[in-house]
Amino acid sequence: MLRSVLIVGLGLMGSNLGLKLRSQGIKVYGEEIDENAHARAINSGVIEKESATDVDLIILAIPINQIINYLNTPLDGVKAKGLIDLGGTKKKICQLMGEYEVPSVGGHPLCGVADNSIFEDNINLYRNSTFILSETTSTNEEVKELALEMVKLIEANPVWLDSTTHDEVIAITSHIPHLISTALIGAVMKTHELEEIMEFTSGGFDGATRLSRTNPDMIWGMLETNGRPIGDFGEKFLEEFRNIFSMQEDIDLHQYIENTVEWRRELANKFGERTLE
């Protein structure tokens, strides 16, 4: 039974996770290298004032590269029955978890906001989101039960997925869109002044570049730990992009656009249109 957790990283994801778990009666401890963020978490009642020594579950709510560093360092000063992370890639992390001293499960909640540098209390951040869970070679029944209980307490929907499939799918649904957004901003920066372009921007530009507001460490971590799936699908995307300009007949291009619009509308009709945050 889940009674206590240690959340490593008290930014947007970690603090709001702590708020929700605390509201559900869980004792929440926290670690954060940013003194201001740590003090804010204590003052907001997110975490206990004292340090953790013995908890049921360690939750790594830190950027991917920091997760990797954590898993490469022996656990010091705290005992735990299990460990889970919130990182956006899984294969590399799950490989390290398999060798870690604490039984571990890979985790990835599909929620958050574009600009995660801005902290905002949202106790229901995880509600109704898909929470992907990936087994590792160190996973046992106890840590699986602890992870599932945590997901249930934050009102998310658990989905078990192997780490390789996770990274291939998330490359398409998250990582490539982030890089397209970043590349569009990069191209504009080289050709236009900020004041010149902003006078004429509207919803199209805002929507297409929203993801480029993401924490740079997060985007870098995606590339560093999921390069092959990103590269493989990235090539397919670039080929598709070039093909648009090679369509000689207007009717071919018009039909192509009609097909993509129909597919996207069908997606929205079936699953609903999510609000951009």
C-alpha cells in the first residue's frame, strides 16, 4: 500500500503531483536543487519540511538527463521499496532501471503545458491523462502495485507499454512535433526581426510554434535518448514535405490536402479536440 513518496524535482510536474498525492493522504517528501523551488514547495504545503529516510516510492520528476545521472549514482540516505520516473523517453531509462538497486518501473504521464518554466498550482494536472508504464528487468509485483496505486490516486489512466514501442510512438506524437516547432522558429530567426514578424502573426503561427517554448533541457533530452526513432520518422516527414512541392498537377496537391484534412477531422471527431495550453 502506498503511504509515502519522495519526489525528486519540484517543478511544475513534481509539485502538482505532490499536491494531488498529499490531498489523497500520502506523506510527500521532496528534493530540489533550486532553493527557491524547494522553499516554495514547503511553504505551499506540497512536501514535508524534513528529509526522507524511508519511503514506499521514489518519483523522479526531473529532466531526462538528470534521471540518467540519478540512476547512475548509488542511492544515498533513503530507503525505498520502488522507483518510477516521469521522463518523456523510456528505452535508455528503463535499461538503467534494470540495473538499479531499487525495483523500478518506467513512467510517462501524457500531460503538462507547453511552457513548463512557468509554475502554476494545478492539483488536477494529471486527471484523465494517459499514464504510460513500462516494465524493466528489475520490476517486481510490489513496485508495479505501488506505481498503479500512484496513478490511480492522481486520477490518471494507466497503460502498460514496452519501452521500445513507447519511444517509437512518442517520437511521432511528441518529439517530432517539438522539433518541427523549433526548426520553424529557427528559420524565422534567420530571416526576420522579431518585431517585423510579430505584427503579422496569428493563431496559425502561434499553434505551430507553441512547443518551442518547452524547457530546452527537455528537448535536448529527447534528442539524446531517442535519436534513432526521431531520425527514422524525421526522414519520412522530410520526404513527405518535399513531395508536396513536387506535385506538378494542382489536382494532385488538392486531393492530398483534402485527404489530410479529412484524416485530421476524423481524429478530432473520434477522440475530441484537446485545448492547447
